[in-house]
Amino acid sequence: MDECPEASLVDDARRGGREAFAELVRRHERRVRGIALRMAGNAADADDLAQEVFLTAWKAVGSFRSGSSFYTWLYRIAVNTSLSFLKKKSREANRAPFDENRSAAVPRGDAAPGPESRSTLNELTARIDEAVADLPAHFRASFALVVDQGLSHADAARVLGCSENTVSWRMHKARKLLQARIKPFLEEARP
Amino acid sequence: MRCQTARKRISDELDGALPSGGGVRLEAHLRTCRACRVYREDLERIQAGTGLPEAPAGFWTAFERELEAKLSAEEAGRKRVEVPFAAGRRWAWAAAAALVLAGVSLWLALPRPGPAMTEAWVAADDILDPIVRAVESDPELAGLIDRELQASIEAMSPVGEAEAAGLTAADPLFWESLSDDELRAVVAALEKESGLGGPQ
């Protein structure tokens, strides 16, 4: 099953093959949870979102068109599920519109104390996480796909249902915001 | 190149999306613009410092187990929803459909006057027509048939006048409806007719 081409796994899953779907889950679970973690900002919500993403995918896999890319389809579900979650959360919290909302930064429970240089890197990472969590949701989605998951602008555009130029522009804006936000720390840590 | 354009291209460069030829012009700008060089250094450090934490050990096993349970529950739920279309119900629907079909077939098969029967009536008229014409062309035969018909009509007539009077007299309501004068007149007429009346 490990060497099985993804297309045949998808075909099996479309016919109701649970084992094939389980293999697809194993192949994509880290990336899906990564997107959810970046979007939700905390591990508990990210875990629930990732479960929801795969459940939605299982329900809808019968309608998946075999000509298109499975991971694009799956990541789109992940982004849309996360955006819906953020909207709901925003409504429940009676906050400002969800694009403006702030979610908690990605928690780093595994940050172990170490040498000073590592500590500085951890702090930088923590500040970046906080700054990314403050980005508008659509910027955050682009950042999660392009920087965290390494997708090209074209692939990210397919996932997000927008143009490559839009992804490029969002990435530029997101980086400008991040740089402005953590500039003081970067200045301090500049060698 | 303006700084704004250069910074957009720095972002594209980090994503591996710099258009061909754009790198040369960007490098030319960076050689002369210290602020943009610092900006690029900052973005490179941000890029290097970005990363998601690894899930704790055993996380994915638990994740997959939980998902498997949810998928099983989902499938069970789907089957429950499908109960109305389960095998037993399907047989019931098939039997009902067969009954309706049988009823419709019987109704369609019922005998009713159709074009064949009407044509038979027309054919009977055609048979009588030459007979009528033959009778009309023979006066003797026509007279004989007329007499036979007249006799038949008389035989079918209800009753004669005398019989009708007898029937009326037998009706008690007739006598009750007569006044005393009328009764006396009837009695006198009967005595005169039968000669049973006493001396006048």
C-alpha cells in the first residue's frame, strides 16, 4: 500500500475503500494538521479541524473528479473548514470581522531549554508565530500553504480558488506586516 | 526599480516565483539600496525561523484511531439513513407496484362495446334492407304484413271499454269517491239496464 500510486488509492476510496482512504490519510495528515494549526492557532482546535477535514473528505470523495489533484482538493477542504471555524469563532466571541481577528500563536510545548543561540531562534520562532497569527485569515491561509507547506503560487492559487497574482500579492503583504511587527526583535538580534 | 517593486520581487524570490529576468534587475536595485537589502535579510530570517512544531510521540496513532472510529460511526449512520431503501422495504414496494400494475391491466382488459360491435349493428341493417325493399315491391305481401301487424297491435292493446269499466267498478276507491247523487244515478242506471228495478 505504501508504494501504491495516489491515483489508484483515490479510485479505491471513491468506491468506498476504507483501507485506501486510511492510506491517503496517513500520507496527508501532517500537512492537513499543519494548515489547521496555522489557521486555528492552537493544537486542540487544529486536531478537531483535521479530523473534520478528513471526515468531510470521506463523505465527499465519491464526487472527487479523478482528473484533478487530490492534495489540492484536500487542502482546499482544510482551508475552507478552517475559515468556517474562524468565522464561527469570531461570531461566538462577538469580535470584530473575522479577517481582523487575532488567534493565539502556534503553541510550542516542545521548546526545550538549550544553548543561547537556540533560545534566540526559539524566541524568534515564537514571535513569528504570534505575528502570523495576527495576519488576516486569507493572508494566513496563503502563508500556511506557501511557506509552511512549500506550495508554489500556482498550486496555492488552485487550493484557494484565486489567481497566482493574488497569492503573490498576499504573500508580499503578509511579509511586510510580519517584518513590521517583529522588526524591533530583529533589530536587537541583528548580528 | 522602485523599492515597493523590489520588495514585492523579494517576496516572490523567497517563494521561487520570481519571473525570468526579474532577478537581475532586483540585484541591481539591491546593490544601490541598503534599506531593501536589510528588508531582504529580515525576510530571510523570518523564513528561516518559520516552522510548525512536530506533534508529540504517539499522536498520529491516536489521531488515526479516533478518525477511524468517526468514519465507522459515519458509515453506521449512513446505513441507518438508508433503512427505508433496505431489502425488506424494497420487496414491499415491488409487491405494491405489482398489485397496481395488475389492477390497471385488468381494467384495460375488461370487455366493452368496441368498434367491432357497432360494425355488426350496421351489418344487421344491411341484411334487413333487401327484405323491406322486396315487401314494398309486392302489394299483396305488403297487405298481408300490414294485417298481421294490425292484429299484433290489437292483441297488444290493453283492454276494451267494457273491461275498463269492470276494472273501474272493482276499485273500492272509485265508489268511495262518488257523492250520494252520483251513487243514486248509478243504481238507477243499473236497475234500468238489468230490469231488476221495482215498479216505477
